[in-house]
Amino acid sequence: MTISNEADDGVGSYVAWKGWGEKFGTLSRGDAIYFQRELREAVRGRAVRRVLEVGYGNGVFLGFARSQGWSVTGTELQPELIEVALAAGFDARPAGDLDALADGEYDLIVAFDVFEHIPPDVSIEFLRGLTRKLRDGGRILLRFPNADSWIGNPFQNGDVTHVNAIGGYKMGQYAVECGLDVVRFRAETRRGFETSFAHGVYKYTGGVLAKVVGGALKALYFPTMPVVMSTSNVVCVLRRSADAA
């Protein structure tokens, strides 16, 4: 489950390109509401104490986890982000240390915009490794570009380090291979007025239209397939299957 730095060779400073490092771990009201909505299936009816975030980027979710009183550990590929996170008081580890973390330790594991960076030939190994870190009843939440719809292309193809395109069927195959059940595979939560006026207007205009059109396209072309046609990113919530447990 080791993640190498090879994907970053020759692309300059990924951190600078993403604009990370400034206001690290700062959580806005809009971010907090977004994460509360995005985690609804992963935390509903369950006590969450220990959380692992893989690829924490600018630390916004780390800040959210801290605000919830959770004990959170983060792993990251970029050395400068590890230094910033440690300085901010977070438990931050290099990505290569992921295997060394204790198995059966975490109630919740999240990876926002990470799985698409994992090469296909090691993606099953990566996901199996995360599964081993879960406590009984734990959940994994993944967010990644939507490979089942053309509207996911700008996100999938807009980063040279994106090497894996994932859709609903493919995610289901990953789950079977890794001893996981898919709790939910769905569209990403749209941000609203809590984030910005523009986000709010779009959510209740273009967002509603996209949902209607996406639903019609799915019904017309893929009525029995687990695909999402209305958003550029999708979310998958997973749990260890009964047989694997």
C-alpha cells in the first residue's frame, strides 16, 4: 500500500499549483456544513472516536475532525504539508507510513480526491490496506471524479497525477475484491449559500436542473446500473462485509 512520489516527478510544486499551505486547517462554516452532510451515511447512528484521513491536502477536514472532538490522524505525500500540519498540532504522517499505522484502529477513514491518484495496479492493495485499519463497524468514505459521466472529465483530466478513472461498476468490483460492502454510491453533496452566494444560487438552479437531466439520462440509458449522471464528483461509503469480518 506504499504510495510513491513518482506521480509528482516533473510537474513542479504540486502544493503551489493547488494553492495549499495558506490558512492550513482553517474550517469555514460552509466547510463544516458540507462535511456534516457528506458524512451522513458514514457516521449515522455510530460513535466516532478515531479518524484517519488519507491525503489531507490543506487540512480542512482535519480541522473539521478536530471541531467534532475526534482523534484524527492524517497522512500526506507532500513533505511541506506534513511540516505545516505538525506545526498546527495535528498528528500527521508521511504517506509511506500508512502501512505502519495500527490495524483495527479507526472508526472512520476518509480519502477526499485521493483514489484517482492511486495507480490501477496497486489500487486493490491500497483499498485492502485501508480495510485492515478499520474497527468492526467502521466505514470508509471516498470522493473522486465521476468517470461515468462526461461532466467528470474536467476533474479527472485536469490533473496529470490522476491515473485511475472510477465509476459505479468499477467501485463495486473494488469492493468485492477488498471484502467491502457498498453502503452508498451517490452524487457529491452540493455546497449552498453557507459557502457563498454563487454556490447557493447554482445549487437551487443549475444543480436542480442537472439532477433532473441526470436522472432522466440514467433512466434512459443505464436504468439498472449504479451510475451517477448529475455531478462531476461522486462519493462512495464502504463497510467491511460480514464475510470478511
